[in-house]
Amino acid sequence: MARGDVHASDCRPVPRLSFPAVSKYDWLLVLHLLAAFCFLSGSVVAGILHWLAMRRDRPSEIALLLGLVRPMVAVIGIGSIAALGFGIWLTQDSPDGVGLGDGWVIAAIVLWFVAGALGGPAGKQLRHARELAERRAADGDRPSETLHDAVADRRALVLNYASFAALVAILVLMVFKPGAG
């Protein structure tokens, strides 16, 4: 036999990799966790961008930072709705007997609505601040007390902090599942 030639008797079977079956519940859990990650991480990034915008003076910089919040709003929205949907679906297929009637599940759903109800008006205020920053940037890009006040609006800050606190409370409920057997 020439070098490199392989004889049929020299071939050994290649071991096959086998993976355990993944249940529907496992897939739903992964999708729920990915959606929750988008919800939470989008909120954190949006908060950081807002915080950075509050520390800028030039309208063009403020407009840029608040403009970067816009894609995060989409990530938050998609993550929020998907986390809720997959979470509810999980309760239908739970091997642990978790159901929609469990107190911690109800509390998490209520907090989900609270987070959205608080974050929505704050987002509108920041959109107006971004639009003002864009107009000021086009009109000489000079610092403005009015713009600073719009970006650091106390009501929007309180609403955003409260919305984020509701999101953190949801996370705590999901991790610790108080009252679950």
C-alpha cells in the first residue's frame, strides 16, 4: 500500500456525539431568559446613556446620546413583551406546577405593567428633550439651561428610577419565587 492509502480494515467507527433531548419547557425557559436579558440590559444601557447626556453641555452631544436611547427602547419593548409572553407560556408547561395563579407570578405580572406605565411617560419626556437638543444643535450648538432642565427633568428621572426598581423587583421574584413549593 502506498503512503496515505487507507485500507477498509483500518477504519474505525467514529463515535457519535449524543445530546439529551431538550424539552419544550427548556426551550421556553431559554427564550424567556433571553427576552428578560434584553429587557434588563436595554434598560441599563438606556439609563447609562441618559446619565451621560445629563452630564453634557453641547446640544449635539446630548442629541447623539439621547438618539442612541431610541434603539434601546426597541430592545426593551421586544424583550419586555417576549419575556411576558414566554413567562406566561412557561406557566402552562411547568413541570414544577407553577401556574398563573401563584402569588409571585401575579406580582411579577403586575410589576411588569407598573414598569411600563412608569417608563412610558419618562420616555416621552426624553424624546422631547432629544428633539430640543437636535433643534439647539442645528441652531449654533450652544449650551442651554432649558435643554439642561429638559434632559434632567426630575419627574422623568423619578419615573425611570421607579420603573427600573419594578424591573429589579421582577428579577428578584423570578429568582427567589417566594411562596413556591
